[in-house]
Amino acid sequence: MGRWVEGRVVSQKRWTPELYSLLVEAPVAPFQAGQFTQLALDIAGRRIARSYSYVNAPRENPLEFYYTAVPDGPLTTSLPNLNEGERIWVSPKARGTLTLANVAPASHLWLLSTGTAVGPFLSILKTDEPWQRFERVVLAHSVRTSSEFAYRDTITSLQEQHADKLALVPFVTREDTDFAIRSRIPQAIERGVLEQAAGLDLSPDNAQVMICGNNDMIKDTRAALEARGFRRNRRDEPGYIHLESYY
Ligand code: NAP
């Protein structure tokens, strides 16, 4: 299999002036929920590539990617201008270890995310595996303003399907709302606010935790968890914290 396959844009959804979802048809190899691939465009004679997680579950078509249009971002200034039928290069082979295959058995699965990094968790939650393997699943998602809560329909549908298992804990950090915690996730862990909202103890005795977000959020969240006795999962030393830094 080559480095790139040719994909075609199916559609785009613009959630806010910065947040978009891109739907693409492309002949990629099978992947696991939680993994990422690369998208690329040929711009000024150069192929510019960036990594994005799959938001669709492996069985779903088309492929779906959730991205922020970063000002001056070499790829993301061009991505929002793509129209239906236009070409985009997709790396056919997915990568990444933020998958349930690497998560040990536990009673509770905690998925802690910021911004567009909720995407790989939506892919995971759309599969059967978390619901078969865990008694309770917590999805914490932190955004700056309530307008940045994309995928509400997907999340509402997951809540309806798994009402007895899924606890959704929204965080909005830059404005007051009547539905979300106004705090960053690491501070909410330190103060016990996340546990209170989820209605569960956060303890290495019964939990596995997956973290996806920007590098500082990953670092700070990991530190808050380590202060509670969690340690990172490593191939040679099984643990409770699963994360990925690929950007
Ligand atoms: P953002 O929209 O800038 O921020 C979202 C939330 O993260 C805000 O509530 C913000 O709180 C909070 N935050 C910022 N720094 C934090 C910290 N140190 N600890 C805890 N919370 C913190 O989004 P973002 O998280 O930076 O962007 C998403 C990240 O996910 C990017 O780095 C992206 O590369 C990565 N990612 C993307 C994908 C994808 O497929 N698109 C997949 C995996 C990962 P404040 O308002 O207080 O700043």
C-alpha cells in the first residue's frame, strides 16, 4: 500500500468560524477506533500533511475528521475551502495506540478530552466494545465557549442508547453556563468536582483513563491523576493512563 490514496470530499460541516468536520470517501485500510491518520493537500507545489483522528467508527462511511482552522496553519487555511468532489490525499494506514485494545479490564472507563480531541473518543463510543467491557463510561469534554460543543446530536444519541452507562461531563472554561463545569479538567480532578459530576470515584482500583487534548492539558491532567496514584500505561509496565501526543 502506498503512502497516499486519493480521497474525495463528501461534505463539510462548519460548527463555528474555526471548527469544521470534513467527510471524505477514500479507500483506506481498516483502522481501530481511537486511531489517527494523515490528510494532505498539494499547496504551492508541496504536499502539506497533518495528523487527524478518525471520528467515524471503523464500520462507518464516509471517513470523518474534526479540525480547527488555525490562522496561518499551512493545511487548515486550505481545508475549509474544499468543496464536494474535490481531491484530498489520505494516508491509508492508520496509526496510534489510543485504542481500547491497549486498555486493561476495569469497571470504569474515563475519557478526558479538550476541543477537537473529543473526536477519537466519539469513534470509540460508537463501537460496541466500551459498552460490553465497562460498567460505566465517563466522557469529559472541555471547550472554551458553549458554541464550541459540536457533535451534540451524536452525544445525545449515545446518551439515549447507553443511558445506564454513560456519564457526560461538559466543561466550559470561558463563560458561565447552566449545564457545564467552569473549570479546567485537571483542577476539577484535584477538587473532586469531576467525580462529583460523574457520580463515581476516580481511583486506580477500578478505573482506566484515556486522555486526548493539547499537550499542556495532557501534562496537567496526567499530573492530577498521578497525584491520586494513577500511573501511565507502558508496554512493559501496565498502568491506568493512556494518552497520545502526535502533534
Ligand atoms: P482549545 O479549543 O484551545 O481548548 C479547549 C479546552 O482546553 C479549553 O476549555 C481550554 O481551557 C482547555 N485547556 C487548555 N489548556 C489546558 C490545560 N493545560 N489543562 C487543561 N485544560 C486546558 O482546544 P485544544 O485542546 O487546544 O485543541 C485540541 C487539541 O487536540 C489540539 O492540540 C489538537 O492537535 C489535538 N487533537 C486533535 C485531534 C483531531 O483529530 N483534530 C485529535 C487528537 C488531538 P481554557 O479556556 O482555560 O484555556
